[in-house]
Amino acid sequence: MSDLINVRDLAVGRRLLLANGAEVEIVSNPQDGVWLFVRYCSSPPDPATVGEEEMIFAQDIIEVRP
Amino acid sequence: MTISGTRAYRPGLVDLASGQISREIFVSEDIYAQEQECVFARSWLFVGHESQIPNPGDFFVSRMGEESVILCRSRAGNVHVFLNSCRHRGMKVCRYDDGNTVVFTCPYHGWSYSTDGALVGVPYFREAYRTELDRSKMGLIEVAQLYSYKGSIWASWDPAAPPFLEYLGEFRRFLDLILDGWDGREGQAELLGGVQKWIIPCNWKFPAENFSGDTYHNISHRSVDLVGAGPSGRSRRDYSELNVARKLHVALPDRGHQTITYVLPKDHEPQPAYQNSPEVAEYFRHCEEERRKRPGINGRMIGAPGEIFPNTALLPRQPRTLAVWHPVSAHQTEVWRFFFVDRDAPRVVKNFLRDYYIRYSGPAGMTEQDDMENWSYAHAASRGVIARRHPYTYQMGMGHAVENYEWDGLKLPGRVIDLTRAVASEEPMRNLYHRWAQFMEANSWDELMTWRNQANAPGNAQAAQ
């Protein structure tokens, strides 16, 4: 069983940890297996982005929060 | 006839004075390659219908010439047509036939585009590109011009092409016969089901000239007439009113569009039709009555096969379809056939027409099979070195077309040949190839908009207004 995260399986509202240490919440999933629309919940490298929405790349996700 | 440079189309390859056209224009791969630039990159091309993309995010992958394009409605509700090719390495960003999406994501490296074409996702934009890539200049490549006419969507890559309605000219009234409701109300057509797509082993101009108005090949469809595939169970179609109509070829020389059309006498009453289904018969009887009450001339015209230059064929009635002859190679054509019905027609009428359309047209349609056999065998038999020495002949009806045609108070544009007694002519084909040769020879649209030059001539400026 692969440990890779299949972003197509991730529902709106799930929280994710990104490679840069930021935690985000999914606001929309285009189901393309590559991108997710998220909102920043915390962002140690750039606190100013908290609350902002952005597209994130599947390979930047390192963990799906329980 | 031989090719001697790009300026040899008239009279070398397309000799309309003698009515001879070289087989080279159908089988030469060099000419085919030049067509992509001179004809398809310049013309207005049909890409789809608004009923295919009613909601924000809806898309339909279409074609323009050889190239895949995405017809989509953005999240803001605007219609766009984009080249289906990533700006990074050219991969198709959409590999589905149709659907609804938020973004088009390239599966190769992951570049992602919004439905308005903007590049919104670049993997490792900060790390690998160091934010130095100007994403605002890397959106999907969009057509130069786009026009939605009564729901039908047309596009051109050429910013110098005239606006769509000017390109269409007076042929608009014939396109209206497909896009307006059967009862004459404007823009009532909707697409019925999906689009039928298939490949024929012939050059795209074989079907284009056939649909320009080849009434001479009716013998090919005699088997279908014998079967009685028509909606009333007789013949191929259900055209009893043709017995009193004038049968005409209409060709617009400065545009390259041409068609067969039938004109009914004034005060003509609707005839019984669709007798195999009383509900369908009643629907069309009502529509025919309503159509005759509306102002304008289309109440007296019956649509028939025609061609909008270069590769969109119309068949406004029985079956009611648009077909696009997409070039694949000099020797292959991919046909896309779109079927239409009145949006407000009862379900029983739509189902009846669906069955008839499929029986008639498309890869399984009896009439289309006859045509495909002719085109594919004619193409194959024209490729050999001996065959290529001998041009086709297009002499039928030469010198018999008239301008300012009028019958029973109804005037028609362009050059007209009355087929009521003559049965057939090759005026539409000569018109198609005359325009084709102009496109192949012209350096730009300035040379192709001959009507503007005429309008600007001394003494004509006021008339043009």
C-alpha cells in the first residue's frame, strides 16, 4: 500500500500539513489529482498568508491531519 | 496540370474557365499543409453550440482545423475558446470530450489554467522559478475572434478576419433555417444528444463539395429511397411540398458559401407530413402554420444541404444537422455531426427525430454510408500517378447562373441556378473552389474582402451604406 496521498480523495474541510510547515484547510477540490484550493490556517514561514486562499500542489502536501 | 509554386491555383489547378480542377488539390500533401495556414487559420470555423455549455465551468473539447480547442464557459459565465495545449511543453490540458471543471490541469508537469484561460498554478513557482516567471503572459492561447450567433459558436484565429456576420454575408438566412425554431421563432435550436464523430479515408473537400449542393448524386441514395427511411415511411425525406416549390442553387461568390434551397409559392398551405406518428405530424403542422405567419422570407424557404466556407455543412431539415469536416491529413477527414431539435418540442417529437436522424446520418446512417463510400473510393482512385494527370470536370451548368434572381416576389442573393427543370448544376462546387483558390493565393484578408473594395469604389460607397 502506497503512502502517497491521493488528493482526489480529500474532502472539503480536511486540514493538511505542507512541506513548508504551513497548515491549510481545503476549500475546494477540482478532482484533477494535482491541485487543491486551500485556506491558510497557520503559516510559520509567512504569517501574513493566514486566512488567504491559494492553490496548492499535490507534491507539497506531507500529511493529512486526522 | 502541375504545381508550380504557391501562385498556381488559378488557372493552373482550379481552372474555372474550362471547368477543370486538378486532382492534386485533393491528394497532394504539400497543398494540404498549405491549406492549414491559408484556409483554416484564417476562416471562421464552427466550434459548438451554447446548449453544450449552459453552466459556468462547462466545457466541450472541439477542433479548429487539425487542432484541438476547448470551448468553455468561465466561472464568470463568459464563453471562451482556447487552444488545448499547455504553454509549457504543449501537452493537452484537457483530454475529456466534455464536462465541468474549475481548472484545466496539464498532466505532464502540472501547470493549471482557470476556465478564463489564466495560468493559476505553476508547481514550484517560488522554488524552481524563483517567482521570475510572468504567469500573466502564459495563459492558454485564445482565439482572436469569437462570435455566438443564435447559440451557435464560431471562432477564428485571424484578428484581421471580418466580423462573423460580415463573413457570413447574406448566407445568414440559410443558417437561420437551422438555428431558428421550426415555427420561425429566433434561436430555438438545441443540440440533441452527443456529437457523432468518425473518420473517413478521403480529403475534407470531398464532403465539403458534396454538401455544397450535389444534387447529381441522388442515384447513390436510391437504395435508401427504396427502403423508405423517411419520416413518413416513404423515400429518404418527407418533402411533398417540393412538388410546387422552385428548386435552386444559391452561391455567394465573394464569400464561398453555397446551398440548395427550395422556395414555396406565396400563400402555400402546409402539407401532411410525418404520417407515421400523429403527435409528430400535429407538432410540425402547427409549426408550419406559425412559421408562415411570421414576417420575413424564411417562411417560404425550405432548407437543404449547403456549405459555409470552408468546412461547415448545414442540413436545415430532415435531418436537421451541422457537420464539420475536420482535416486530419490529405487523405483523412474526421467528421463531427451535430443534431438539432426545437428546444421546446415535446419529448415524443425529440425521440422520433433522434431515431430518424440516426437512421439517416452519421456513421451508421444509411445515406451517410452511401456518401462515405463514394468519397473514400473516389479519393483512393485519384492518388495514383496516372489518375493525377487527369483533372475532374465541373462543367455542368456553366454560364447559366443568374444574379438578382426573383420568383413569385421573393428575391435571393448571389448567383442562382434554377434546378426545377435542370435537376442539377455544378455552380456550387465551382463557387467553393473559386473561393478556396482565393484563400490559397491571398497574402491576407485585405485581398479576400473583395466586397469592401467594391463598396469603397467611387459611386458605390453610398450604396454600401
